[in-house]
Amino acid sequence: MNEFGKVTAAMVKEFKKIVGENAVVYGDGDALNNYSRDESGGEYYSHMPDVVVKPESAKQVSELVKIANKERIPITPRGAGSGLAGAAVPIYGGIVISMEKMNRILGIDKMNMVAIVEPGVVTNDLCRKVSEGGLYYAGYPMSVETSFIGGNVATNAGGSKVIKYGNTVHHVLGIEAVLPNGEIVQFGGKRRKDSSGYDITHLLVGSEGTLGIFTKIFLNLIPLPGKTVDLLAPFRDVFTAISNVGTLITESRTLPSSVEFIDDTSIALGSKYNNITLPFQEKAGAYLIIQYEGQGKSELESIYEKAGKVLIDGGAMDVFVADNRTNSEKIWRMRRNWLEGIKAFAPHTPTGDVVLPTSEIPKIMDYISKVSKEYKVQIPVAGHAADGNLHPAPMKPEKMGLNEWKEFSEEILSKIAMKAAELGGAVSGEHGIGFLKKDLLRKTKRDQYAIMKSFKDVMDPNGIMNPGKIF
Ligand SMILES: Cc1cc2nc3c(=O)[nH]c(=O)nc-3n(C[C@H](O)[C@H](O)[C@H](O)COP(=O)(O)OP(=O)(O)OC[C@H]3O[C@@H](n4cnc5c(N)ncnc54)[C@H](O)[C@@H]3O)c2cc1C
């Protein structure tokens, strides 16, 4: 266990001098409690910070970090707290550095197609702003309305458009970071290529606050896609649905921007929560939601006709085309609100995040169904089918106590994650490791683990930056 220093009243006075009286939360249990958790498990994974500070500039972050490094106080950087791996939970107490006040879009450089943002910008605010100028930020996750860009970069978030545009790492051109010694360094920038030495920019992506605190981010923009069309395809069972994912792309020779998957249990719960009924809901075992982008109506028509034929040949019960906002919104609401829909009926539902080659999805779905029977626990599943990224969500049996459930659900999700790794996958596709999947990371990436740890030790020799996460 790390030997950390303690936050003192004198230190808090220093923090107030740096960021201002109103930007420090100290001694107020209720206010501190808001920073004790993320969305991974509510109160049972929470831990109180000693103090929360809300800087407004890289210089202020740097001054705070220098004090913490000198006194060996743990720091937990925090975005919106929407994470699902416990990565923003201050498990050793200490200082939470919240990025909520660093929420300015610093520039949209149309000539270079780059957005320069502070880390506390809500992802959707950026998407909206760039669209005003005919541009598009394609790296957004499903939590687009709540999560911050800084959190997306720190977790290497995914989303529904990875098959076409890649996950967050593909959109990050540069990062300014405050390193654990307080130094402010810019890695990358507006340039699109860089073969000059190690690519530290992309080492920082997905580092979950363990290597430094991002204070400025340079993001790739592309032209706003013209129009979209959404297809909803119900299938008799999961296996038929999943086996269509690859053929849909190769046989129709069209690249969708999304291929999402949702199973029957999720649909039944989501239907009640969203007050929406989908076609074939009583008979379908699974649905694919597919989105295409194109410049005009006729281009999209020709795409969805080809795609529809492949899906029907592949066993779809029918293919519904949503080419207007109302119908599209209805379909996507089911998928976007998937977790909320389950949590409305089982509030203590943790979420797995396995990724594996798409061809192996039927095997993992079969395994999840076996685990569900063995443990007598319902496990609805949804995910980004085209990326092979699935989210199993075990639901607490009504009579089981919370403490028992915590261990039980961890065991269930660990089994599924280990199986995914065995099938050529990994234990997290987009949510990150946090502290909840540390053991799984160590067990499944044995050969890389020591290399990762040696980067951490070089960059943060005092181990103050988000300790207890990833390692
Ligand atoms: C309903 C729902 C849907 C979701 N859908 C998706 C999805 O489609 N795809 C997906 O990938 N995730 C999804 N998530 C998970 C979550 O939204 C993402 O992990 C998101 O990227 C976290 O961003 P945040 O700002 O909330 O970060 P936080 O949860 O606050 O922090 C996450 C990590 O980032 C670090 N961090 C935050 N800011 C900085 C910074 N400035 N510098 C350094 N480190 C920093 C923290 O220390 C922590 O390690 C979903 C969550 C919910 C609740």
C-alpha cells in the first residue's frame, strides 16, 4: 500500500489562494459526497475525497499538482463522473481535481479542421457547436449529453460510430497535460501526422488520469455527414442477428456508421421504461439497429435497399426503415436509454464491457446465457455489434442483499470478461479499467502489464496520480 500524505487545513488555505475560495470544497460532507462516486455502482463503490478543487487554468492545475507531489497527496482527476469502471472514485481520499470549470471551447479552426477545447466541455456541446459550421466530431460516446471530452479522452471512449470513424483515440491530435511533477507539456497539436519519436499523445489517451491531467485537447473534425437513415431489423434469436453483422458489410459493400445490438430482455425493459413498442416485439429474440450516412435521399435509398436484402436473406423477420426524425428517435431512444431502462427496474445493475472479434460474439452470447442460468440471474445484453463490444448487465435478484450482490455480480462479470479474453478479446472495450477491472487486466495482459507499469513509474514516481487505478 502506498504511503500518502494527509490533506491539512494549511494546504487547503494554499489551494484557496490558487483557485479562489469558492472553487474549493472542504469539510462539507454532502458536497464532497457528490465527488465520491461515478456511475459504476453508486454508494457501494464510493469513497470520500478530503477536498475537491475546481481549477480554471492549466497554471492553476500545475500549482495544485506541485503541492500534491511534494506532500505525496493522491490526486483523482474528475470529468463528469459518468464512468462505469470506478476510475473517478477517489479510493485513497486526497484531492479530487474537478475539471468542471475548464469548459471552454477555445477555438474551431476550420482551415485545419481541428477543435481546441478544455477538458470540461460536455461532449454534446462540442458536437452542437461544430455542426453550426458544417463540421462533425465523430468520436462521441452514447453518454454524449453528460460526459466531458476530457473524460472521453482519458477512457478512450467508444460509441455507436466506431465501425466507421474509430473510437476517441482516432480523433485526438494533441493534448496539453499537467504531468505528475506539475510540468505543463503539450504533446501533438494541430498537425495530422508525426513520426518524430514515441507517440506519447496516444499513450495518454485511455490513461484514466494516471499519467497526468489534460488541460487542453486538440480534436479532429470532419465535414458533417449529409443525411442519415436508420434500419431496425428484428431477428428470431441472438445468433441469427449477430451472424448478420459481417455479411451486412461485406455483401452489401456499404459501410454503416453504426450497427448496434439489443436483446429481448433489454427490449422488454426498455419498452416499459420508454413507453415504446417495437415491431415484432413479442416474437423477436434480438434486434440490430443500423445507421447509414449519405449525401442525399437517392444515395441512401440505394444503400438501404441493398442492406435490407442482405438482412432478409440472413433471416431478419423484416427490415423497418426510419428515414424521418420521429421514427429514428424512437429506435435510438431504446438503445441510448438502455442502461437507464434496466436500472429503472434493478437500480444496482453493474455493466460489463467486453470486446472480442465480431465473429466470436455468438460464442460469448452462448456463454453469457450459460452463466445466467448457472447463477439464476437475468443478464440483458446490448452493445456495439460491429465493434464486437458487448455490455452484459446482470440484474440483482430481488431478495439478495446488496453486499452479497456486490460480490456475486463481480464474479459474474469477471467470468464473462475472462471468457472474452480467452476468445481473443479484452476485458474492456471502452469503459476502461478503473479499479474494478485491475485484476482482470493483470491476468489477461500479463506480458504487457509490466511495460505499462514501467511507463507509470517513470512518469509518476511518487504514485500520486489517480492511485489504485489500472494497476
Ligand atoms: C448511460 C451511460 C452511457 C454510456 N455510454 C458510453 C459509451 O457509449 N461509450 C463509452 O465509451 N462510455 C460510455 N459510458 C461511460 C462514460 O460515459 C465514459 O467512460 C466517459 O468517457 C467518461 O467521461 P466523464 O467525463 O464522465 O469521466 P469521469 O467518469 O469523470 O472520469 C473517467 C476517467 O477519466 C479521468 N479524467 C477525467 N478528466 C480528466 C482529465 N482532464 N485529465 C486526465 N484524466 C481525466 C478520470 O480520472 C477517470 O479516470 C456511458 C455511461 C453511462 C452512464
